[in-house]
Amino acid sequence: MKSEKILITGAGGQLGSVLVKALQNKFGIDNIIASDLYMLKDFDGIFEQLDASDISHLETLVTKYKVTQIYHLAAILSAKGEQNPIHTWNVNLNTWFNVLEISVKHNINKVFFPSSIAVFGDMASKVHTAQDSFLNPSTVYGMSKTAGENWGQYYFLKYGLDVRSLRYPGVIGYQSMPGGGTTDYAVEIYHKAIKNEAFECYLKDDTSLPMIYMDDVIRATLELMDAPKASIKIRTSYNLQGISFTPKDIVNAIKTFYPNFKVTYKPDFRQDIANNWPSSIDDTHARTDWGWKPNYDLHAITKDMLEQLEKKYN
Ligand code: NAD
């Protein structure tokens, strides 16, 4: 296999911190360059402090390490993004423009862009939301991802840049904490259960959302990036489904392990965001084009989350 040098932006986040380890295992620790706004504590491997809004610094790193692939994870997420919409738009789009421009200039082989179920709004059907649904996102984050997907496709069509993308559902993992999304409750709730604390949920108990376990989402990302170029038929972003459930479902799953777990519900502004999102996603194209299949259902997620967090806290 030809050796790759892979740069990851936003590598210190919920996904990046796990994806970097997976890439290090796959390609070798010396071939992975992790970067983020802030230095990471106890980081094992190559790390560079990088604000991806700074195109000349980005270019310096691409040249310095002879980078061949970029995973552009840096972004401001849905709930946090609403606090400062213009700033969110600027960060999410400008960092992406920088990655696209530098990738064309330096003949980068492949670029990964994570999109989100936040691209869908109330004009898409809520159940088994189709790949080609009308996109009218209600958040600035969703608007930035919708535009970002189209910019990725534009660079593919205009310059032949091999941009690949997934519309991630809410990601659940024990390894890291989420960074300000609408689905964060589904991680926080397990931490509360392990600590024997009550949980106050900011979504209503019957709010069904598409979610995915960290193992599955990392595997989906690596499988998409490994797929032969000719099999990638969608150059905006692939729908991706893991498992859909409500807060009530997750509480019931936790109660099979922790029967005394207590939850109260106090919906806040994140309920309005969730109301505009799909409850499940039709990912037929991902399954057909490059063989996607999730492994984890809610019981398997709950069992693994609780086992892993018990080790972490005890
Ligand atoms: P996160 O908020 O945990 O991490 C994002 C990282 O980006 C942070 O470490 C932050 O410091 C960094 N960052 C922000 N602005 C930056 C800049 N200007 N330059 C460099 N770094 C910057 O997010 P995450 O959950 O790890 O998400 C990673 C990607 O996946 C994002 O693009 C996000 O939109 C997407 N995504 C995540 C989820 C999810 O449930 N976690 C769902 C859908 C899509």
C-alpha cells in the first residue's frame, strides 16, 4: 500500500480523538498529523496547533508533512452554533474553503467532510428520510453543512478532487465527551447512570432521533474512505443510519442494568432543533454503493457504554 500522510483538523473533539487512534493503528503513528485549536494533553503521536481558518498555516503543515489526505472535522456544532450564528457560519465554511483550496493546490488524494442529519428540515419526511430529500435546515449549523456538502461536490465536479462525506447521526461513545450538539444527552445520560446520579433530560421522552455508536461511525468513515473511487456515486454526502431511539428507550435500556436510575424531563431550545430533524434515515445508497451495515443496536450500545464507563470511573 502506498504510504499516506493524513492531516486531521478538529482532532481534539468527540470524534477526532477516537478517529485519530483508529487512523494511527491503520496507517502507522508517524503518518497521522492531528491538529486542533488547542494543544492536547498527553497526546501520543504528531500534533500541531492549527486554527483551520488560517489558510497559510494550513498550507505550511500540508507542505511540511507532505500530506496526502485530509479529514476536516473542525466545526462548531448545532446547539453551540445557535449562540453565535454568523461566527458559526464563518468558521464552518471558511475552514472548509481553506481545506478545499489547499487540497486542489497540493494534489491531495482524498478529503473527508463530516456532514450531519442537521441538513434536513421540516420539508423532509421524518421517517426513513430519503437521500435526495428537500433540504431546508433550521439551524445555522445545518445550513453550513448543507452548503459544505454542495461545495464538496463542486470541487469534485470542477477540479476532480476526491471529496467523500457522510451525514452522521448523533454519535455515542465512552471515549470522549460531546462538544455542543443536540444529541449530546445520549452520552451524558450514561455518565450520570454510572455515577448513580439523576439525569435531567433536555428533550421530551418520546423524541426519536437517529444515533450511531462510535465503533460503527469510525468503521463507516474508514470504509467510505477505503472504497474504490468508482463506487462513490454520491458526492454531496451519504445518508447514514445506525439506530433510532427516544430518551424513554435509552432510560429503559439503562434500567435493565441500573433499575434505580432516575430521569426527569425539562425540554429547552434543543427540543425545537430536534423537532425539525428526522427520526430515522434511509441509507440504502451507502449500503448499496460501498456495503455499509451498522453492528450496534441500543442494547449492545448500552451494555458496552456501561461496561467501559465502569472501568473508567472505578
Ligand atoms: P467537537 O465539537 O467535539 O470537536 C470539534 C473540534 O473542532 C473541537 O476540538 C474544536 O476545538 C475544533 N475546532 C473548532 N474550530 C476550529 C478551527 N477554527 N480550527 C481548528 N479546529 C477547530 O465535534 P465532534 O463531535 O468531534 O464532530 C466532528 C465533526 O463531525 C464535526 O464536523 C461535526 O459537525 C460532525 N458531526 C458530529 C456529530 C456528533 O454527534 N458528534 C454528528 C454529526 C456530525
